[in-house]
Amino acid sequence: MTNGRIYQLSHCTYICKYHLVWTTKYRGKVLADKYIKLELKRILKLICRWKGFVLHAWHIGDEHIHLYITIAPKYSVSYAMSILKGK
């Protein structure tokens, strides 16, 4: 099957990994500053720990963000994105 970890809840066993990408408005290079990238990484790790998401990898470019993340099936992908983008 896969070499990844299999997660469990009380009612299911799952491997739900997602590659999430979002960009800034008009592809503006507002994430180019090193301090902003470090602060975003800190905030994303904090939110993932708070909601129980597993953050496998990330990349923050000058105008986009890539996340490779495991989300429990009790949360929808749209809910996870709204939490990550909203905070």
C-alpha cells in the first residue's frame, strides 16, 4: 500500500493527504519578505497543532503557498482551508 502512517479515529482508519495551493490576489509578490515567510510558517504550524492536522511539507513562494497536509475525515477540505486562510 503506502509507506505513510495510517491514522485512526474511534470509527475509522484513514490516510487523507492533500496538496493545497493558494495564491495572493492578482499574483502580487507580497510574500517575498523573509520575516513574513517565517511568521507564516509559525502560524501555520500553530494552527495545524491546534486543529490536529499533520503538516508534512510546505513551501512559501513570493506569491503562492503550497501545503502537503493530512486532514482527519471529520473535517472537510473546505473547512480546513477556511481555518488556515482565515487565521
